Amino acid sequence: MSFKTEADVGVAEREEWSYSPAVGVGPLRFGMPVGEVVEAAEMLGRTKVSECAREHAVFSPTWRIEVHRRGAAPSPPAVTVYVSQAVGLFCVAADAGHGPQVAYDGLTLVGRDLSELERDAIAHAEAVDGHFRYTPEGYAGPDDPGVVMRAQFVGQVLRSRPLFMVTRDGANTEWDSLPHEEYRNGQFHA
């Protein structure tokens, strides 16, 4: 059963990545150190590594790795990866407009119209006799603590921007592990 809709038109040319809870997404595995992440990401495009501001003393130093698709024209990062010194890769954010398409049990998650994603998440939960959940901002998504749904404007339309995560050092849950850069920008991530 596939839950792709008209909202998915335009993402057909995106590469598809798999997601395995607590394991990784696409070629990226949770726990990878910075060097391995850069090596894996460079196969996808050019990378830019920067150190994140240390907003909370409980977290070890963290790096942000932006992966830009290869091509002549500059573009926003397709994927943004966060790596903690203590636990390695703990968060992969897929850009709503340029990121790879990632599905959760057949439910496409990246670049979706948020109301259509909510409708499809409800239908999917009913079809598999499962559950779905809302984030504190009200975004619907799979009932998996490793998927935190966010939103981002693509043009003038608000689209889904999932974060695939594991708990990082000093945090109790994935939600507590949310990188400051992702939380600070809230629903209107640029």
C-alpha cells in the first residue's frame, strides 16, 4: 500500500533513502563519528562542517554537517546532519525542498503538505491497526520516537521536514536531543 499523493509530485526525481529506527537513514548510521559522516556524505554531494554553538553544558561539543547536492547552481543543503563528540551522529534532517525522499512503512515523509501528511498518517495507522503521533507544534507523523516532524517553507507552502534521531548524550528522549539550530527555527526552518 502506498500513500503517495499529488503532494508528492515533484519529489519523484528525488533519490529514495531507507530509514531503520535506531540504526540510520540512507547511507548514514547513528553513532558515526564526524570523519565517517563526511566520507559517507561526500558521495552524495559537497559537505560543509561547522561547530554548533554550545547552548547547554550537558551536551558534548556538536558539529553540523550540511550536504549540498552536486551541480552547477548553489542550493540549500539537501540534508543536515548533527554529530555529537560523545555519541556520534544523532540527527539527520531531510530538507523539505531538496532532500531525499524517506518513507516510514510506505508513508512518505519529506516535502509533504502537512494536512495531507496528517490525513495519510491517520489512514496508515488505521490500515495497520497502529498509531500516529503529533509533535508539540501539532505536526502529525509516525508513532516512532526516532522521527520528529518539523516544517519548512518551500516557496510559500509549508512542507514536512522530518528529523531522524536517536537520543544524544545528556538527554532523556529524542525530543530533548533536538539540535538547538532545529528547535530555534521552529516550524519555519530556513
